Amino acid sequence: MILLFSMFEKLFAFANEAGVNNFTSGFLLIQLALFAFLLIFQWYRINNEISLMKRLRTTLEEMEKTSNTSTLEIDRSINDFFQSIKKSKYKNLWERYYNRVSGKKEDERIKVEPFFGFDVMHYHMGYRPLMDIGGGINVSIGVLGTFLGLSMGLAELHIGDTETLRTGIGRLLNGMKVAFYTSVLGVLLSLFWIAADRMISSKLDKHIDWHSERLDYLLSTDDEELFLNRLEKISRNQADHLKTLLTDALERAMHPVVSTILESNGQVSNAFNQLNDQFSKLQVGMENQSKLLENQLELTKNNSNDISERLIESITGGTQESIAGFSNMIKDSQSLQTQMVETVNRVVENFATTQSSQSATLEKTERLIEKFEVMTSEMDNMRSSYSEASSFMVGLSDSFKNIQQLTQEQIPVQQEVMKSNQALAEKYDGLTDRFKEFNQTIERKYEDLLNDVLTASKSLTGSFQNMTSKFADTMKVQSNMLKESDVLLSSVKEVVEYITPIAPELKDVVGNIDGLKEQLIRMHQLQSDLLPELVAMKEQTNEVVQEALQTTKSYMGDITEQLEVMKSSWTTTRSQFEQTRETLNTSVKDFAENIDNGLTKTYQNFDETLTNAVKQVSQLVYQFSDLQKDFVETLDDLTEELLKMKQGA
């Protein structure tokens, strides 16, 4: 901490010694130099990227993406161009992309946006980390000058006396000038930096936009193409897996056959080795017999020499001894000759037997060779049948591939048909629901209307009944009044008859009675006038009620007819919907049955062909086993005969 404090003290002391003007001008020059250095450095790097994009644009304009040209060729040609470039952000982006693509297969493509998108290229080729903080650097340096100026001004501010305070205030004002100038210059440089950034970025973005779009056109692949490539890869893997399964099955089926063939070959080689050993033994026996003959010839030579010597001795010696010895020698020679003749006869017999055995062995070897030829022909036939079976299995794998391709091609059609059937069924279900709702609403409305009509008719009938009851009451009242008026008139007449004697007294009463009579007459007239009106009104009300009832009956008839029509239309639509649903169900069932039948037929054909192939292989195995048994039997017979020959020899 003390070291840092001493460093800052020395810095402020140096600034005070240099003076405010010198320090301010030096600090401003440092600001301008740093701004110019950063701007020129960034412009140089971005200009190199722009020149590289201009050079690459000519080569990219010549390239076109067609069906004949693959993306690997385009990648290699662009990579050849970048090999001559020394160092660039564009080259770094391309190397990242090319290293990623070169590790993939031809049918495995990647997206171009993470490598050559507009934002990615703008960030890397525009050197945005430094461009984004350039304005902040200038402002920060200006703020640093502000604090330095304030610290320089406050360092000499003392309150001891007026002179030091006056000089301290002057220094404070000078420090505030430094702070103001550096901060203003920092803000201005940051504004200039932002303007230069916008100008350079606008020029760079034009080239980046064109290159990003062009590389997207040349190198990118659609999602559908990627999906098709992956689907093709999956189908290839499935075909390879099916081939491996078939080859493994054939290998497992042929493994015992091959092992039996190898065992039979080993047995044949052992038999031939035994024959070779027997023939070698026979040759050794013949050599021994020839050696015995040579020894016998030597013995005869020696005997003849001895006889000649003895004859000479007998001639020179005594005659009796010589004659006796000569006779003994003759006997011995005769016995030896007889033995030699017997041995020669035996050798001849042995030669005859060996010749006969050799002829038998030759015949057996010829038979064996013929059997080997038959076996080789059968092996060739078996090999041809194996080749036919392999070709058949290859054709079967091709047919499986075709079936797989057809099923893959039919899958989207089936999906579309199922989707259309589902949509149609949903529409029909929606229509049925709507018809049900419509029918329910109509029934509700008709029920409400019938209820309204019934309530209206009930109210009319009730009002009519009330009117009829009131009319009946009025008629009763009027009839009672007429009866009472008649009784009153009769009583009045009687009273008049009784009161005629007192007529003058009763003139006023008569006048009043006349007035009352007139009133009664008027009342009677009014009643007589009112009665036909009431009767007419009653008839009119009856007619209105009857007409209303007739209209309600006709309206109810129309409603019933409409309901019957609606019921009939509903039944027809329901039957039509049921028919359409049945047809859809039958069509879907037929479609599913056709698919099931097709698959079952294909699998049945595959099973039949596989069973036929297995049967053929089993027949070939049985034939080979029979041939092997025959060959073993012939070898056993040959060994027995050779043993017999050996025992006879």
C-alpha cells in the first residue's frame, strides 16, 4: 500500500513539475496517438478481410451448384483457394468448417449457418471485441485525465493563509481545465470511433452479406435432402444387416456340410496314405525277393566253382573218393536245383498273385477314380447349386430391397390415405354431431312452439269458456229480469185496476210509472238490441276459435309433415352415413387385408424359397453322406484285400 501511495505521489509531483500546460498537451497527445493507433490497426485488419473477400468472390461466382457437381468438389476447390492465404479470420472460419466436413461421409452434410452465418462472420471478420470497446477506452482515458487534473488541483490546495489558498485555487482551476479538456477529448474521440465503426462495418457488411448468401447456396443442404440421405443410409444399413443375417444363416447351414467335406477329405487323404504305405511295403518285399534271387545265383556260381575244383582234384587224386564226392556233389546240386526251382516257382506264383492283386488294386483304384470323378461332378453340381442358391439369395435380397423401397414409398401414401380417411371420418362425425344438434334444436323449437300453441289454445278455450259462462249468466240475468218485468207489469196492471179509484191522486204516480215504463221499454229495446249483438259476438268468437283451431290443426299437420320429412331425411342421411362408414371400414379393411396378404405372400414366398434352398442343401448333404459312405466302404474293402495280400505274401 505504501509503495502504491509513493508511486502516485511521484506521478503527481512529476505532473506538478512539468506544469499544467505541458501535462495537458502530453496527455492529449497520448489520447490522440492511442486513438489513431487503434483505428489504423483495426482498419488494416478489416481491409485485409475485405480484400480477401473480393479475391474469393471471383472464384465463387464461377461455381454453380448442379446435379453433376458434388459439394465435396466445391469444398475442395474453395479449400485450394484458402491454402494460398496466410492468416485471416475468414480462413479460420473455413478451416473450422472444412475440418468438420472432412470427417463426415459424402451423404452426411452439416448446416452452414454456425460457420458462415451473417452474425458469425460479422463478429469474427469485423473484430468486434475490440471495435465494441474502442469508444469506452477513449472515454475511460478521458475520465482518467479528469481525475488526474482534479487530484493535481486539490494536491496544492492549503488553507493555512490567504496566499497559499489563492495559489491553491489557481492550481485547482488549472486542474479543472485539465479534467475538462481530457474528458471532452475522450468523448469526442469516442464519437469519432463510433462513426468510423459504422462506416467500416457498413462497407464490410456488404461483402459479408454476399459471401454468406453465396456459401449458403453452394454448401448448404435442405432438411428434406438431409432426411432423405439419412433414410437412404438407414435403408442401406438395413439391407446390409439383412445380408449379414442371410449370410450368417447360410454359413450356419453350410458349416456342418463343410465340416463333413473336410472330414471326408481327411479320410480320403488317410486312405491314400495307407495305400502309399502298402505299396511301399510291397516294393520293399519285391526288393527283398530280388536280393534272394541274387544270393541264390551267387550260391550256384560258388557251387559250380567248387564242383570244378573238386573234379580237378578227383582227376589228380583218387578216383573212388572223387567219384563218391562227385556223386554227393551231384546229389547236393540236384537238391539245391530242386530247391531253387521251388523257390523260382514260388517267386513266379508270388509274382502272379502280386500281378492279380495289382490288377485288382488297379481296378479298385480305377473304380475309386471313377467314384472320385462322380463325386467331383456332384461337387461341381453342388457348387453350381450353391452358386444358384447364392444368386437366388442375392435376388431375394434385391427383392427384399424392392419390397422395402415399395413399402417406404407406400408409407407416405398410406399415411396420407389414413389422414384423409381420419379427416373424412372426423368431418362425418362433425356432420352427424351437427345434424344431431340441429335436430335437437328443431325438436326443442317445435316443442316450444307446440307448448306455446297449446298454452294459447288453452288460454283461448279458457277465455271462451269464461265468455260463454258470462254470456250464460247474463242470459239468465236477462231472462230473470224479463220474468220480473212481466211479473211487475202484471202486478202494475193489478195495482192500476185496484188504484183506478184513486187515479187522480195517483196521476203523479202514473206519470212516474209511465216514465218508468218508458225506461223499462227502452231498457227492453236496449236488451233486445244487445242480445243479437251478443249472439253475433258469440258466433263470431265461435268462428274465430274454430278458425284458430283449424289453423292450429293445419299448422300441427304441417309440423307433423315437416317432422316426418325431417325424420325421413335424417333416416336417409343416417343410412348414407352408415353406408359411407361401412364403405370406409371395408376399404380400410380391404387395404389392410391387401397389405397383409401382400406381406404374407412375400414372406410365404421367402419361406418357400428358403425351405427349397434348405431342402436342396439337405439333399446335397445326404448325397454327399451317401458318397462318403460308399467311399469309406470301398476303402475298407481295399484295406481288407491289401491285408489279405499281405498275409498271403
